[in-house]
Amino acid sequence: MKCLSIWLLMQLMVVAATGQHNLRGTVTGNGEPLPGASVVVKNTFYGVSAGSDGSFEFKNLKRGEYVIKASFVGYETKEVPVQIPEDEELILNLEPASFMTGEVLVSATRAKDKTPMAYTNLTGEEISSRNMGQDIPYLLQLSPSFVATSDAGAGVGYTNFRIRGTDLNRINVTVNGIPLNDAESHGTWFVDQPDLASSLENVQIQRGVGTSTNGAAAFGATINLQTNMLRKDAYAEYKTAAGSFNTFKNTVSAGTGLLNDKFTLDARLSKVTSDGFIDRAFSDLKSFFVSGGYYAENTVLKANVFSGLERTYQAWNGVPSVRLNDDLEGMQRYEEHWLYSPQETQAMINSDSRTYNLYTYENQVDNFQQDHYQLHFSHKFSPDFNLNASGFYTRGKGYYENYRADEDLEDYQIPDLIIGNDTVTSSDVIDRKWLDNHFYGLTFSLNYQKGKSDLTLGGGWNTYDGDHYGNVIWGQYLGEIDYNHEWYRGNGLKKDFNVYVKYYYQVAEKLNLFADLQYRRIDYRITGIDDDLRDISQEHVFNFFNPKLGIFYEPAENQKLYLSFARANREPNRTAYVDIDPSQEKPVNETLNDWEAGYRFHSRTFSGSANFYYMKYKNQLVQTGEINNVGSPIMVNVDNSYRAGVELQAGIKISRNFEWQGNATFSQNKIKNFIEYVDNWDTGGQETVELGTTNIAFSPNVIANSQLLFNPAKNLNLALVSSYVGKQFIDNTSSDTRSLDAYFVNNLKIDYSFKTELFDEMALHLMVNNLFNEMYETNAWVYSYIFGGERYEMDGYFPQAGRHFMVGVDFSF
């Protein structure tokens, strides 16, 4: 019996072995091998890169029919059906593209298949399937280590995100390789470009320092956005959606296709409006995108003009924890401690605990317009050598308006008033704080790829010129001052130059080396006075060297290993400089040393990866509670801090119609030898507390995402999307009383498309967000003080909406 069992086991092994087959082939272009060409088995997780001789191999394929897809920059993509087992080696000969397609525009700043770093690519189809009016942070939130937040609570209006706990001010964002970050604040506000997602072709998210790019330093991640590429056929689309909180989205887009085999013109017009979940947190957003292109066999010339106008009611203050927790005594304390006026305190007590908004003035709005002009040129000198060059100009202008009660007139450089026998020294006022900036520059890259070498020389130069000023537009007692009285004005002038060299070298068939060296110089001058009338004039010069090195190894066609080291240096932003008073030590630049190591595996039905990272900071700028001479919090360099973690990703093709994808991050984020400063109202000074090693604020130890994708019928797709974010501390003290609770949120998405005689395609969408009505907050701020010998907090939390929905319909012509 034992012998029989062994014999049966051997027979099963033989059957299993004979049921698995290998597919070998070669990718060529004009008969020459195309090293690095991408080859994938469609509708599976299986994909490989061709070797130095253009060869590839897929192992362990089951018997049946497959479609093999091969692509390479500068060549037409080719799809070939095959029957496994295939008796002969597959030859995929790609035809040179009759014209350049523009895909090389962002290649210099993108991670490639064999770049030894952690990155995620999102296609335009993936972005479009998620785009129901929410801002870009909510369309990217399924990426590893990603946490999105919304001031208005529903993903429309002011939104933000963190990657690996790193805030958006430290994340480099580019559009077609051109910097999108504000050069002074380093911030990116997607609300300024509403519905830009409808014009995106793809997105790459590099985690950690990543590869060299243009613009602000990448201290936690890089977001590389590429707008629309060539569409050969004419098209027209109308997309509309509506849902909770009076949210509406309308997008009209059209394109000529390729005219005379040379020219294209594409355009989009969008409008998004929403009342928001938070009281009065409305958004009124408009944008357009126009792109014209000239395509020849070896040249692309493309002009993009896009603009956004946003008007949003301010929801920046959040909801105090005492309001969230229905703590009547705590709310009354806001008045007793002069944090709120009696009227503001009573309004808080009478409000809803989750939608309360401090602001009630009807025009407490943020109003900003940003215009982008881009000109891109690409030329292919030979199949191995090409040039990309771009010029850009970005114009931004806008204000936010504030109602302020009982303000000292001297703070606005307004003389005291004599009324009868009384001297008036204060007044209610309405002011506007303006930002008026110009940002322009050039970027370039020379790319050479032949045989075992892949070399890029690139860089950029830009200048930022921004005016900051404030006007008083109304006051109860202002005397004879003019309308729009200006009480402060300052300017920031910043020049940024960088040059980098990237080199990939294939040492052996399975082994590749990578080097990336960047030099960056920054000249920054601030002049004028701030809104508190302090002279903030100063000048700073930085010279940074940012090296990146890595090794990439393929032990098998479906396995990849990599190890890399990267360094980034980041200059302090405007706020860090202007908030420091002259008697305090000026902040210095931060330095990040980033180690990454990863493993990737893929087969026909499974893909998985693990990325380990250790990010060591020197002089990281954080808030410690220290203040300047007018009581405003300042950023302070801390000597020793780090982030360490592992990012896991997996995908399983359970059946032809059922698929699961997920990722999870487990991390530790620490500041060593942290000292906290707390205002003491009793003494007028600050108390210090030595806390030793603490957790970095807004850095959850666990972040996880899951997608269950089900296709029960043709053109019908269902997705259950789940996100878990662990506990977060809202300052750097690791205090449980100053933290955000963990939350687990599920969204349901249903899509159905069909063709009609009138439309090429008609698609229906339903999205139910927060399916199980989770009550949670994604962001917060806190101010601590000592009064009467006890410690208290003033804070603001940002609640997110409960169950809400969007429905939409798309028409394609």
C-alpha cells in the first residue's frame, strides 16, 4: 500500500509538471534586439523585461490561449495571441513608431523597471475609474503607506495626504516633469487645479527619496503626473456625477485625433461644486485644460495651457475635541480662558458635534487662481539618443478673507481715532491676505540607451517671485484710511538650479547597477515685513549634493531583488524662516539618508513584493512647542530621528472574474531625545519636558489597503475598497490624550458600461463611501498651555463624513 501511495504521488507530480509549460521568445525592432523591452501576459500579473539580447521567458504557464503584449519606447506596441504549449520560440518584431508619441517627456525623472527603488504606477484607466469628483489625494489613496485627509470631510476642496508619515510639504510633485510645489512653502494644493485627474495619462509614486527630479526636495515621496498623450482618433466625452452634500461634477472633453498625421488639439472643461460635510465648507471649483501637439517621426512639440479657479469656505480650524466629545464644561472653559468669545463659545455649544465650524462670517473664503503654461520639445537624434526640453510659466494670485473682532488698530498701521472725548484703539475688521506669484523656468534631459548602458543627463533652472501682502477692506472704526488699506508687504525671490546624471549599467545578464548624482543650488532672498509688522528681510544660499546608488538583481524571470541608498537635502521653507525672531537661532537644512531593500515576485495568478526602508534624518524640522517673540509656534531642528518599516504588496487572481489586491505598511517613526516646550500662562514663560524617544506626529505604525474586484458579467465591475489607518499622535510627545484613533473605512464602487447607437460607450457609476458609517478623524492640531497650575489643550480635529454616495454617467462619442 505504501508503494502504491508513492507511485500515485509520483504520477500526480508528473501530471502537474506536464501541465506547466514555458514560453520563450525574443523582442526585436527593425530586426535588432530591444534590451529592456516590456513583455507581459495580458490579464495576469506576469510580466518580464527582455534581456540584453532581447530574449524573454515565461515559466509555468498552464495549457491554453494567452495574449502576449510587447512594448518599447519609440516603437508600436504589439499584441500576439499564442497557444500554450508553443512549439517554436516567439519572435516579436516591433515596428518603429511613425512619429514620437511624447511618452519620453517624463522618462528622465521616472523610475524604470530595473530602478532599485520602491514605486507604484497608476494608469489613466485606473485614475479615471476612481474619479467621481474627489481631489487627487483621494484617487491615490490605495497606494502603499498613503493617508489622505479632507478639511471639508468629503474629499472635495482642500485635501492633503502623507506618505510614510511625511507631509505634502516634503513630497516632490511634478506635472510632465515641471515642478508643481510652491517654491517658498514647498506645499502643493490640488484644489488649485480641480479635476486635473481628468487630463492625466498616468501617475508614478516613488516612495522615499526616489530618483533625481526637478523642484522641491523629495523627503518622503515623489508624485510624477503625466498629462494626456497622443490619441490618434477624434473623440468627445461628457461626464457628470452628483451625490451627497449637494456635490456635482461636470466634465466635457474633446480631441481632434491626429490631423494630417501631424497635429492634435485636446481640450477639457470642468466644474465641481459641493456644500461639504462640515458646516459652510462649500467648494466652487472651475478648471480647463488645452493641449496642442505637433508629431513627426523624430520630433514632438507640445503646448499645454491649464488653469484652475477655486473658491472655498474656510474649514481650516477643525472641531475642538471638547465639541466632539460633548464636553460642556470643556466648551465653557474656552470662554473662561479667553480662547473664544462668549458668542463663539455659545455657537460651539449649540452646534452639531461633528460638523461644527468656528467661522460664521459669510465671506470667510479662500479665493485663488493658478494658470500654467508649458511648452515641451522632444527630438530623437537616433534610436539610441534623444533630447527633451521644456519651458514653463506659472502664474498664481489670490487671497483668503477674514473677519476679526476687536483688533488693535496699531496692528494694522491704522492711527487711533478720536471720537468726542473717547480714543478708539480697536475695531472689528475684515482683511484679505494676498499671495501674488510668478514661477518660470526650464528643464531638460539628454537620454542615451544602447546595449548594456542607459545614461541620462538632466536638470533644470527656475525662478520664483512672490509678493505677500495684506489689505483691510472694512472696519467698524477706521477713520479716513483708504479702502484696501495695505498694512504689510513682503517678497520672496528664489532661484533654483539643479543638474543630475543617471546611469544604469548591466553588469551581467541578471545584474544591473544604478547611479544617480545630483547637484542643486538655491539662492533665496526674503524682503519686507510680515503681517505682525516684523522685518523679515534675510538671504540664504544652499549648495546640495544628493547621491543615489543601487543594485538590481533578477535571480529568475519572475523574481527581482534590489538594494539602494539615496540622500536628499532640503532647505527650510518660508514659514520656518519668517516665524523665527532675530534673537533665535535660524533653522538649517535637513538631510535624509534613505536605505531601501526590496523583493518582487510575480506569476500568472499571483504577485507579491516586500520593501524594507530605513530613513535617517539629520536636523529634521519639527514643532516642539517653542514660540517666537509674538507667541507663534516655530519649527526647530532636532538632531536625531528616523523612520523604519516594511511595505508589503500582493495580488491574487482568484478566478477569471475575481481578483484581490492589497498592501500593508508596518513602521516605527521616532525622534530621539525629544524636548517639549509648553506655554506657562501663570509665569509668562515656557516649561520644558524631556521626553526621551517619542513617536513622530502623524506617523501611524500600521497602514493597510485592500481591493476586492469582481466582474460577474460582461462590462459589469464591482469593487470593495477597504482602508485601515492605525493610531496617530498629533504632536511629537506620544501623549495618548493628543492622538487620532485608528479607523477602518470601506467603500463600494459599481460600474457598468454598454454601447448604443448614439454613443460609442455609455458608463454608469455608483460609489458608496464609508459604507459602514465609520465615525473617524484624519487630521488634527493642538496647542498646550498651563493655567492655574494645570495643563490644558486647545485643539482642532477634522471629522470625515459618514456614509455618503456619488452616482455618475459618462457619454463617449
